[in-house]
Amino acid sequence: MAEIIAETIAGNIGIEQKKNSCFFEIKKFYDLNNSQEKKLEEFVELLLNRNQNFNFIGNSTISDIWNRHILDCTQLLKYIEDDNLKFGDFGSGAGLPGIILSILGLKEIHLIEKSFRKCEFLREAKLISNHKIFVQNSKLEDLKNLEFDCIISRALAPLPKLLDYSSKFLAKEGFCLFLKGKNLQSEIIESKKDFNFEYELYPSITSQESNIIRLKKISKK
């Protein structure tokens, strides 16, 4: 019993240290305040609680949730100059990155998610934020009559598929921000077969294998 208690205490201390490290890294590029810190803590607590039943995030990432999920999502703010734009989070899942970015200042974001169970969680989690969050329980293929200034996505689909989705909903002067992994270069080559677009790459601060790609002027060939 004593060993279990010791392991639990050590685990809690470890998570607390990772949370503080996450906040330290965020403050290098964003003016994080105490209220936002509390709201991020509230979101993480809710996510971990619900994750016991629904596996919204992989069990292997739970111990590193502050780096693997919270900091990873937050870094998108480095490439968003106007938080008054209309944002769409495609394949929002557990609100990563949509809920996080809303807590940190985006005034209006639409979370597009096909899973009813995940949408139930999103409707609960959105109450943590002070800003407008709209939950759309829909497949992207069935979505209509929406236009976004910025489309974001994390771990939804290969780049060609993301461009196909985005081209239908992106405003003329809009842009996309996607968190992508080690296959990005091959996905860019594949995408150029069917789409015209301009893009910039930025290294991820949470993984040496990952990048953020910012795309604009997207059109089908």
C-alpha cells in the first residue's frame, strides 16, 4: 500500500512539473494569465476524467498531456495574428486544438466532429471558455453553408484530403493551419498533383518530427 501511495504522489508531482513547464513555454510566445491557466487546468481535469470511459486521447500520452496535447495545440497561436476571425476546427475530437485556442482568446470557433459521443464532451467542455464555441455534429462531407477565415486541424487526415475539405469552406483570403507529422513532405508532393496553394512551414516546439503548415490561396487544378 505504501508503495502505491508513493507512486501516486510521485506521479502527481511529475504532472505538476510538466504543467508548470508547459505554462513556462507558452509564456515565451503568448501572454498567458492566471484565469487562462485555471481554465486550462479545468479542461485537462475534465478530459482526463471523461477519458477513463471514452479514450479521447491515447493512454500512453496521459502522463505527458501538458506537452503532447496542451502545448502542442497552443503553439498554433504563434501564427494567428487576429483572434477576431471566424475559425473552424476540422475533426475536433476532444477539442484539441479548438477548445484550447478558444480558452486562450479566439472569439469564435466552430468544432466540426462526426462522433456523437465526442460532441457530447465538446458541449460540456465549451462551457469552460468565455468565448463563442459552436459544436457541429457532422461529417465534413455533409457540412453546408459555412465559411471560415481560418481552418485548423490536428491528426485528422493526410494533407490532400485536408485541402479537399478546406477548399469548400475557406474564405477567399483565408488560410489553414495544420499540425502535421513526419510524412508532411510526401503529402505536400502528393497534394501538388491536384491543388494549387502557397505554404510556409514552421517547426513544432513539441516534436522534432513534426511541423505546422500554413496554407493560403488554395484551389483545385
